[in-house]
Amino acid sequence: MANKRDYYEVLGVQKGASDDELKKAFRKMAKQYHPDIHPGDKDAEAKFKEINEAYDVLSDPQKRANYDQFGFDGPQGFGGGTYQDGFDGFSGFGDIFDTFFGGGASRQSRNPNAPQRGNDLRVDLRISFEEAAFGCKKEIEVLREEECDVCHGSGAKEGTSPETCPICNGSGQVRTQQNTIFGSFASTRPCDRCRGTGKIIKEPCSRCNGKGRIRRKRKIKVTIPAGINEGQAINLHGEGEQGKRGGSPGDLYVRITIAPHPQFVRRGSDILLDLEIDYPKAVLGGEVQIPTLNGTVSLKIPEGTQPGSRFRIKNQGIVYINTQSKGDMYVTVNIAVPKKLTNKQKDLLRAFGDELNGHEEKKKKKGIF
């Protein structure tokens, strides 16, 4: 018994606390340490047991009087068995726990016949590199739920109409009363008869089987703006699924994926291009024709261009979306090395190499002296 804490201290009340004060303190602490909030937490579980034991003793006038007079070592003693016996583990606390955390009286009922907004939808659309750069118009096919064109959403057979549920009187919910150690609590649950709709359909519509909605394919036109990038989405307002009971429709999101280009690589609004030139062009310089999205343009290669050199061509990139500005094109030069040469070409190349090496040797000797 020496390790036990004073029951009043456990509940955080004074020794002369009233029944209402005890009950209020117990409810507050039981809510704080309930095992459903701390699953697997042994400390919280032990605390919860301690709180229940303290309240079991102090809420009983006879046990409280014995405890106040004799403490834990009273004539009959005060053990922790009331936690298991009275609550059957944690299961007996479930309904009260629901009342604390959104269940029972604290949960506001929802009108089952209120308008409900339709669901949003998403489709993926793959377009070409050029279509993303310049923009385009596309037609997509969407499968979505719509109001049944036979029963007009009622779910009832043509010429009939749903009837008000006699169990819940059209509310879609049934109210129950429960008495607990904390007092009387009211709770609501969906009506079993109408399944929370508040309506009974005796003769369902043959078209939608009483659901009031059917799935239908629709073709929708979408405008792709110039400059759109991979992963961006276009919102088509009101093109999602239709709402229920007069609710607004959802939206349709068209997510863009872009096919790769055989020559170009995109980085934001810039375009990257790898260009191979022959060795003489790199050494002597000259002009080369560069492919762009707007046709070919001339690029000047300076003498002595090294492999990996990069050149910028302004305004030959992709337009920034919803603007008139454009990115640039960056051309990276690589030197093409021929794999097969004629004997004459080999002789010329050797002569060039000898001449080049001899020139370099003269430069070194001149530098030494």
C-alpha cells in the first residue's frame, strides 16, 4: 500500500470535494488518459486504472467514509478490482468515450436530404513536346456519375415517388438514450430502415436500380495553354460528377504529361540541344544550322571551339505560360570523331599532326632560351 497515491490527489480534488466535483474531475482525467487515445501506452493504462480505482472508492459514501477514517488499510481495504469488474477492461467505457469525442449528444445530425456537392475527377492527358510549347485543343473522354434520366435522381420507378421513412420520419437518424455512471446521454445513429436517407423506395427505377444515378461517358473539350509543363493540371470547373439533390457539380482536373522530343530537352522554359560538329569546323570555325521549334537558325562557331562548349540563342525557348516572354535555347557542342578514314585522309592527318607537334616543339625551345 505504501506505493499508492492518495485518492484525492489522484483526482486532483480537495478532501471535502462534493460528488459533482468528483464526477467532473474524474471525467476530465478519464478523457485525458483513456487507452483509446494512447494505444499501447502502459503508463497511460496504469494511470487510467488508478483514476478508476480512486473514483470507485470516493464516489461510494460508505467506501469514502472508511477511506477517510482508515486510509488504504481500512477494515476491508481498497483494491484495484473495480476497474476490471465494473468496466470489463476498456470495453465498458466505449459508449462514454464516444460521447466525449464526437459521438452521442455532441455529434450534430446531418440532414440526409440536403444538397451535396459532386465529386471531383482527374484524368491524365499525354501531349507532344510541340503541343506543350505552342498550346492546343484536345477532346477527352470522362466516365462520371450523373443523375438518372428516367427517375431524375429520385431512384423510384417512373410514375412513383419515394416515401418518408416511418421509423425516422425522414430525418435519416434514430435517437437513443443511454444511462451511464456519468448521467444520461443521448446519441444518434443512421436509421437501419432507410439507411440514413430518410426515404423508402418501394419500387426502384429499372434504369438505375434505385440509386438515382448512372455512370455515363462524356466527351469534353479542353484548351491547353502554350508553355504548360509536365505535371501541371488544368481545372475545368463544374465538369466533375453531378451533385446530389441539387448540389453543385464537382470539378475536373486534367493532369498533363509530355512525350519526350527526339532532339530537345526542356528545362523550365529553356530548351537544351546537343550538337555534333566535325573537327575542322571546331578548329577553323564557321556557321552551322540549328533546328529550333520555329525552324532553323544560323549559329556562328568560333575558331578553336572546344568539346562541351555551350552557346546561347535568345528567345528560341518555350513561352512562359500566360505571358509573351520566352526562354532561350542552349546548344552544347560535341566533336564528331570519324570512325573510318581513307588512306589519303590518314596521310593528311598524320602530316597535320607532325606539323602541329613540330610547331609545339619550336615554341617550347624558344621559351627555354
